[in-house]
Amino acid sequence: MSTTRTALRRAATATALAAAGVLAAAGIASAHVTVHPENYAKGATDGLLTFRVPNEEDSASTTKVQVFLPTDHPVLGVLVHPRDGWTAKVTTTKLKTPVKTDDGTITEAASEITWTGGKIAPGEYADFDVAFGELPENTGKLAFKTLQTYSDGKVVRWIEQDDEESENPAPVLELTADDEATAPSARNASATKAEGGSGSASDSTARGLGVAGLLVGALGLAAAAFAVVRGRPSRS
């Protein structure tokens, strides 16, 4: 009997350690500044982007967030959704190559959005919503370089690109063909948030973690069952 209990205890410990590893990996993956959803259709109109900024410090708060928008492939018609406690400033830049649209030729576009005045405490994150009028059609992705400033003066530069193992990757939005895109429109995304839901990227992450959790649990139960069977005395 004692042998069976010991085996069960060992199996439970192994399961707990495996689950902790999954959660730790999820925490690391979500610690970067990211943009949601992860993809949109090329040339999409009237959409919504959410920049998620987590605080990675133990004793300092995030007090300033700067998101730089590409101007070689500009995002047109940028509007910032108000966020309590934060003040947003949108900087525009004259485009080297004007963009022709159905409403006319665009010669200027947003190049930087800076949020100040608020605070993201340790262990917390904040979502900053940005609506757009139109995304470019002539590129496959948009990188939004971001600077995150802390109350102790530290500045984290989320600017690295084309490196999946980078420690400070820039948030990247993939632009796909119409039939490959999964992003909702700005109106639908706002409705989803109002109903308590989250963006497609958050849903994908949650589903992935759920599957991983089920696998870990199944492995733990299998190990426990095997230990019980192995620990039983054989009968002649």
C-alpha cells in the first residue's frame, strides 16, 4: 500500500512540475509588447488594433508608451481610443510617396503615438486601442517599433525584427489575402469587447494553453495509473 501511495505522490509531483513549466512558458511568451489581432487582410478598412503592454519589472511602473507606425507603408486614418488616466498624442509625418485613395491623395500619415500620464503597475498590463481607416496593400507585414519607459528611468526598446528568438521583438501585424484574414472589423471588435470577449489572438492563446493543460493532465493520470499497476503485488 505504501508503495502505491509513493508512486501516486511521485506522479502528482511530476504532473505539477510539468504544468508549472507550461504556465511559465506562457508567461514568457506573453511578456512582450504585442499587437492584436495578429493578422489583417491587405487593404482592410475600418479596423481596430490593440497594443498590449505588460509590465516586466518588479519594482517600477510603466509610465510612457511610444508606438512608431511605419511610413513607407502607412496606416491611414488613425484614431486613438481614450484610455482612463492616459493622454495620447499622435504625431503625423509627410509621406515621401503620397497614397492615392478613393477619397483623394493622402500626403500625411501618423508616424508615432505616445501615451503618458498613466501607470502600469508590476504584474499588470494595459491595452491601448487604435482604430484605422485603411491598411496598405503592398506589403506582407507591418512592424510597430515600441519604446516602453519605466518610473525608474529604464527604457525597453521593442524594435528588433526578423528574429523569432529575439528578446525585444517589435509587435508585428501580418497582412494576408482576404480569404486568409481572421481579424474582425473595428465595429465588430468593439462589440466583442463590450460583450466581455477578447480578440482572435487572445482566443488562440487561450485555446493553445487549454490544450496544453489537458495534455499535461492526461500525461499525469497515465503516469499515476502505470505507477499503481506496477506497485500492486503479483498473484500466482
